[in-house]
Amino acid sequence: MRKLLVADDDPNIRMLLKHVLTSHGYGVIEAMDGEDAIDQLKESTVDLAIVDVMMPNIDGLELCQYIRETYDIPIILLTARQQLSDKEQGYLRGTDDYVTKPFEPEELLFRITALFRRYSIASDDKIRLNRLMIDRKNYEITDGQQVLLLPVKEFELLSQLAQYPGRLFSRSELIELVWGADYEGDERTVDVHIKRLRERFLDYQEDFIIRTVRGIGYKVEVITS
């Protein structure tokens, strides 16, 4: 189930959006202002954010900029403002779309669907493991705070497993997929690299684990809250 963050200081708007979104199969995480939204993002995996511009403490524009700099998720700004300059500020801060109140719930649903479609195409080279984002194109892993750089084969091995969470790969499959069919080394190479990956990601066991299936191989399991 995809989880959507709804950040709005108006409880009636939050209640309306929660009703509409949950009835269409989405999970909803509510936040009453920007500070609350940042806390919720740190605690839960969010797939899309719907953010009201006018909020106390941290407003929607600041929150939008924070999300864009920290997470790779679509953002919809929700506001009563209609001035072109306000929309310009929203896009400059990183929003993907802009919906003006009052709005039809169906229109918001259409926009959410369109953004997920667009992000799905754009993120073919990106794999999310809760807090971690694996960027296969740039050979980088980020946790939202820092970039983690791995040796090439460790990166490719983790990417291969993470691309198909829950799927069991034999050692021979992983050798062929990561090292190539002409690799002449021992299958224990996989075990060595798995051990190194586990050591590197000890602090991320709440996000994913690499499970050993005795006598066969390995699989990645993403931890769900």
C-alpha cells in the first residue's frame, strides 16, 4: 500500500483527504504543521506528500524545500492562493504539482495517479529500502542525510537483491548476474561480499535485512512497520 503524507493545519481538510484517499486504497499519515510533517517523514516511509502552503511553525514552502532536498518523492502543494508569484515560489522550492482550494477530490486523485506514473518511469534506476535510496545510475546510496559509497561489486550485489525484495537468489545466479558468466572464482565470493554488506549496514537493520537460506543463497527482506 502506498502511503501519503497529508500536512495541513486544518483538521477538516485532513479528515476529508484521509477519507477520500483511504477509500481509494492509499494509506494516510497526517501532520498538523511542517514540524510535525518532518517528524512523520523521519518515522515512516512516505510515497507522496500533499502539503498545505499556509501552516504555522514551518510553512508549506519550507517543508517542500526540505522534502525535495532530503527525499525522492512527489510533492503536491495545496493552497488557497492563486497568484502566479505564489505558484512560482512553489515550483522553485521543488513541488511537482499545485492544487488550489477549493478543489474536487477526483482532480487530486487524478494528479496523484499521474505523479506516481511519472515517478515510476523516472525512478527505474532507483530502489528504495525504507530510509535508503539506491541510485543505480550514479552508484550511490543515500539515507537522506549522507551519501554512502560502496565498492562496485558490493553495490551491484546489493542492487541486484534489492531490486527484487523477497526473491531468493542462488549463489550461482548472483555470480552470473554480478560477476558475469565467465567468472572463474569461487561461489564463496558471494558469501564474503554478503558479510561485508551486513557489516556496512548494521545501523539499517530496521530498514532491510539480507536473509540467508541455508544451502541455497540470499534474499533481501524490506522491514515493514
